[in-house]
Amino acid sequence: MKIALRRAGGIAALLLVAACSEAPEKAAVYPPAGLPPHVKPGFINKVWEVNLSTGVAPGMLYAFLSDGTLVITSPDSKAAFGAWTYTNGKLTMIEASQEYPTDILNLSHDELRLRSHNPGGSIEIVLVPARVAPLPP
């Protein structure tokens, strides 16, 4: 129960800090060319949790905010802020001014599977919607 409450508190803090943060390095560009302006990729404004990865710890949280801010955190760390872009169907994650072209291998309601091309090699990340504990009565 304590872990679930801590996770819910961490998610709430993540969203609050993100709303109060400085402008991101770059703004997201979406939708891809040819789609109506109201269509957004399904991964935006959701908190995702790392389920499996070849280079990221399970339990890490990712949020791709609609203003182009990328928020990465875990229950045991402070939030890190970067940016992301989505142009012509191509996702790029930006951390510490370093751009990482990122392939979307799968995007569904239950899963976001990414392959990030980092300088040291590619890593795969399987994200699922973050588990949220109910508020106590």
C-alpha cells in the first residue's frame, strides 16, 4: 500500500512540476503532415511506466507533454526534463541537448514500444500506462 501511495504521489508531483517548469528545448510538431490539426499521436499527455527495457530501469516514468516537454522520473529520483518532437511521423527525444532519433515500434492503448538510437547503441523500451493507486478513503 505504501508503494502504491508513493507511486501515486510521484505521478502527481511529476505532473505538477512539469506544469510549472521552464519552456522545453524544442516544441513538439504534430500532427504529421496530412492529418487534421486536432489529431495527436496517442502517447501524448499520458504517464507511461517502463515495463521492460534493454537500457532503462523498470518502473521509470515517462510523460510526453503536449508542449514538447519530456519528463522522466522514478519513485526514487527527481524528475529530469528534456524535450521531444514528432515531425512527419518521426519521434525524437532530446535529453541534455542530445537528440535521440526514436522509432515507435508499437503504439496501442496498452503499450508504447520504442527503439531509441543512442550514441552507445540502440535501446528498446516497452512502456505501459502507469499504474495509479486509488486515493485513500
